[in-house]
Amino acid sequence: MTATERLARFIYDLDDATLPASVHAQATWCILDTLGVALAGQQEPATRAARTVAQHLGGTPHATLFVEGSRVPVTHAALENGTAAFSHNFTDTTLSCVIHGGPVIVPAALAVGEMVGASGAQVRAAVVAGYEVMTRVGNAINAGTARMAHHRKGYHPTGTCGVFGAAALTAKLLGCSVAGIVQSLGVAGSLAAGLSESLTDGSDVWRAHGGMAAQNGILAALLAQEGLTGPVAVLEGRRGFCTAFTDGHYDAVALEQGLGERLLILDAAFKLHNTAHVWALPLDALATLRAAHAFSAADVAEIVVTFPQNWTAIMDDPTGATYAPATYAQATNNLRYCLAVGLHEGRIYLEQFDEAHLRHPAILETAQRIIPRPDAVLGHIFETTDKAPTHLQVTLTSGARYALQVDYPRGSPQNPATSEELEAKFDALATPVLPVAQLTRLKDHIRQLGTVPQIRETIQLLCRIHA
């Protein structure tokens, strides 16, 4: 039996009624966190493009576009809603392999769930299944000794790995047999895609990778349901995904090791800063030092950030020389800008990346005083442990010097955010878009998803027409 077949059997057997309370709670936050970002992303250029295409192409109205409320084919809804959910760099992250499950898995599960008339419990189980498969594929090709190898080759694992998670959850919601799930995954391998070049030049296509993976995963399962076949060893085969999408460094054992012992949705970390997740660590360290020593941007002579060398693979400029990113897409991945704006404003949400902030002379002047130092020793620790060690040293104009090392970002399983922090994030993102009373009902629905008879009832609360 191949790893793909074992994964398929596990997905087939997964039952919401037997999931631990901790998994239900984590799934609730994964869904709410993703929906908050999706609501806030409605007017971003990538979302508008996906919405226009979804509406113009037409077709059978299977599923609903968030906020706007029109119904379109299931693949179109997943593309648009997934793009909205990745339009800000505020999505959950599984740090072991640096994937973003939310913008792929949640929109796919809601779209397919609406199409098939699924219950809330069925959709929640599908979300857990999608995270499991996506994370296991990510861990096989971008974790451990292969940490960031997939990134360094130019791939964006949210897109490349996400398609398998979306295919798995779609096949489950369609009621496919184990063999049908295997074929869905087999077909998905030929739809795996996503390049990270747009992270360097400021273009927007990376924001659509969540939606594209969701769309392609759904398409793979629908094609398999109609008889299209794919390789049963699509992941670990001699010409399979792990070989084709890496430089030869991968861990096929990760595809099934410990399967069923601990569900990997529990590894998803929630962002409290609208940046690449790796820059949350120096931002957390900065906030701690500021709280302890009460300095301002004007007091700072220099900040040195020492971080795992592997992380240069996701920087907008791997040399670290750039401090004045030209676009929003570049800025959220630019360490020097993110630290500077965080120092000036105390938080990084959406408004810190508007044109006024990107061109603000004081912020850019501060950014020049931030020194990135990639470190091979820290990189080895990142590869061989669950830590993401980051060292921050702040030197003030007075000569005072403060330093702190952070191993886990706030919002990670090892350093969890509070429920109040996560709800405040959701409210800040969603309240400009939908009425507070409607959002309260939406949150109640998500928290009680196991009792919702039809997921469409929940989806209607994401639309303005139900305000």
C-alpha cells in the first residue's frame, strides 16, 4: 500500500463525532481566522480580479461568493474566496513547513459543502482532513533536513501542497470511496502549482495561490469522480510529487508517520502581525523589549536581527539590502520595513502598508537602522528542532543595549495567543465589512458548527444581503 493510499484511508475514516475537543476548538479558530482575512480582502486587486472572472464565466450556481453574495460554480467560488483569504499576509501558518492552510482549505470546504448540502459537522471534518493532507505533504518536501528546500527552488508550498488538501476534503465531502480519494489525490498531482517569484517583484499572483489551490483541488476530485485516473503513488513515486518538486531532499516518511496519533491542524499558528510569519518573532521580541524599557523609534540607534539563514528564501530581497519596498506584497515580506513600522506604530495590521506608510520618511529612515543577519547556526536549529530562534539586539542613542531571543512566535502552539487576541483580530478585520450583529451571529455559527444542519446557513451570514 502506498503512502497516498494510507492517507486516503485515513481521510475516509475521519469522523467529526470522534475528534477531540481540542481539534474542534482549533478548527473553529482556523475557520474564523481565515474568514476574517477573507472579509478584509474583498477590495484587494487580486480578489476583484478573481471575482470578476468568476461572475463573467457563469455556469451552474453551486456556491456563494463571500460578501457580494452571488452564486457561481463551485470552482469559481473557491478561487475568489480563497484569493480573498490570502489577500493579506495575515493568514495562519504551519511553521514546520511554512504553509498557509486557511486560505486553501476553508474556502474549498465551504464551497464544496454548500454544493453538496453538507452539515456543519461534515464541513468541519473536511477542514481537519484538508489540513492533515496539506501539512503532511508540506512536511515531506519543505521540513526537517529539507526545510525551505522547496522554497529555495522557487516554489510556493501553499499552492503546490494546498491542492492535495483541497482534493482530499472535496473527495470526502463528495462521499468518495477510499479508491476515489486516492484517484483525487493522483489527479491533483498534475495540478500542483505555485511559484514564489511574485514575492520578490511585488506582483499579486501569490495572493491568488490559496484560491488557485482550492480551485484545482476541487477540480481534481470532480474529474476523478467522473473517471479520470491518477497515479496511486503520486506523492512518493519515482516520478511523483516529492521527487519532481524538490532537489532530491525530501522525507517520504513524513507523509504517514504518526498518522492518526495527533492531528496536524493543531500545528497551525495564528498571526498577530500582518507580515510573513517568520518576522513575527523579531516583532514579538521588539514589543517585549519596548514594554520593559519604554523606548521610542527616536531613541533607537540600531537594531540587529539575527535569524535562521533558511529564511532568506522568503525575503523580498534575500540580501536584506532593501528597506523601502515598492508594493504591499513586497513590504509584508521585508524585515527592515516591518520592524520599522512596528517600532513606530506598535502594531502591524492592514493600514501600516498603505502608500502613506510605505513612503513615510521617518519609517524609512528607521528602516535603514535595522540590520538583518542571517545565521547558519540558527538555520541548523530551525532544521533540526521545532524552534524558530531569532535574536534581537536594540542599541539606543544613549548607549544602552537590550537583547532578547524568541524561539516561538505569539500565536503558535508553543506560545499561544489568547482567545481574546484572536477575536479582537477577527473583529478588527471584519467589522469594516459587515454589521456587528451579523458578525456576532456568524461567530456563534462557527463555534457551534457541529449543530448546524446545512452549511449554507452559515455562508449566508458572510453576505451583505443578510445584514
